[in-house]
Amino acid sequence: MIPIEYDKTLLMGILNITPDSFYDGGKYYSIDKALKHAHNMIEAGVDIIDVGGESSRPGSAAIDAQTECGRVLPVIKELVKFKNVLISIDTTKAQVADKALSAGAHIINDISALRFDPNMVKIVRQTGAYVILMHMQGTPAAMQVNPCYKKNIIDEINGFFKERIDFSVSNGIEKSKIILDPGIGFGKNLGHNLDIIYRCGEFKKLGPPVLLGPSNKRYIGEILEDRDSPNNRVFGTAAAVAYAMTQGINIFRVHNVEEMKTVIKTTGAFLKREKTVKL
């Protein structure tokens, strides 16, 4: 298993092999187009490629494991040829995760935090894979229908994380293999998302590294009062990444790798944190 280097800021590039993802659905649906996009991300300096075959956009419907495997496995089998890039499988299904890891993936990105498929925790334990535990209220099909929280959203997410970490460790998963994701846009409104970004550094108190996925989501469109143009959200994403870096976050899941690489390098220089910059 390739170790993850947490002493630098890592970019996870999104590779959606789906017809219906919110930002790029259908754009990389064929294997050839998906691989070309992956190659472009690698040339731009991506650290991790997150391969997903099922959309988790608000209102999306679930697909079966066989269909999902048919989308992601051929791409993963090609990506493993690039030894300097980690591969993540974005799935909630143990069967898909197992086959993806067997094909060469290193990380399971589970938006359900091991809740949807009871066999997922076994796969993580048996393979020793890294696992991303994301906070989500509800399911993708209904998560954006009036999301609300009983108390402070940061405390509630941290409570969720603590329970999920305890569950994972008690089931034989090493804490050093866990990454936390507060799930921007997954059962949250604009105020919730802004609170998460503003206070994102607080999630690090639990120990595991924190991944943030701010890329091109609706909250940026709401801030800009332009909800219907996801392609106009790159600068908003850049602002979120730069701010989160000042809070100690160092893993970002993004669509625009080349642009965010620039943001990370310059912000890292300001913070005197990126080793690639000679000061």
C-alpha cells in the first residue's frame, strides 16, 4: 500500500464516469474520455484520482453494483500503470470497493461513512485500505430537502465523526487509515456550508486528516446569485481552498486540478508550508 504523504497539500482530482453528475455528468462517460481526462489531471500534478461510477448529486438515484463496476473497473485497471498517483474508489458498495481494490485502488471514499453497506467495514479491515468517512444527512435522493440540525452543525458533525471513528477502530480499522470529510453540500444549506468552511480546522481535533470537497458546488452559485452556471464557480472554489489551507486543511477534492494546483502553490508560499516553493 502506497503511504499518503500528509506533510504537503494533496489534490484529489474528480473523475466521474457517470451520465448525471452535477458538474460534468456525461463528459467523461466513455473509457477513452475518462482516461484522457485522468492523464490531463496527472500532467497537472494531481496526487489522487477519485473514480466514481454512481452520481451522488442531490436527487440522484442509486444504481446496481454490476453497472457501477462496469463503469469504474476498466479505468482503474489503466490508471494503476501510473505508479506515482493514488487511486480512490468513490462508492458505498462493498462489492464495488472490493473489486476496485483488487484492480489496484488504494482508497475507499464512502460518502455513507460505512453505514449503507454492512460489509464495507470488513473490506476496509481485510485490505488495509485507506477510508474516507464523509458526513451526510440522509441520502443523495433526498438530502437537500430542508436539511436542518438540532444543534451547532460543527458539534453535530464532530459527534458523528467520533462515533464513526470509534466504530471503525472497534472493527479492526487502523485509525491511521481514516480520513474525515465534513461533506459540503450533502444535506446542508448555504449557511451550513459556510459554517463548515469557516470552522473547518476544528474537525482536525479528532486526529485524522481532513478532506474538503468545496469544488464548484451550489453554495458558490448561491453566494454569487448565479445558481445555474456551475462552470462559473472556479474562482469561488479557489477562495474556499485558499481559506481552508489557512485553517490547516491539506486534502482537497476538486474538478479543476490545474487551477487549484496554482492556488495551493501560491497559498502554500504565503503560509510557508509547501516544500515545492523555495523561500
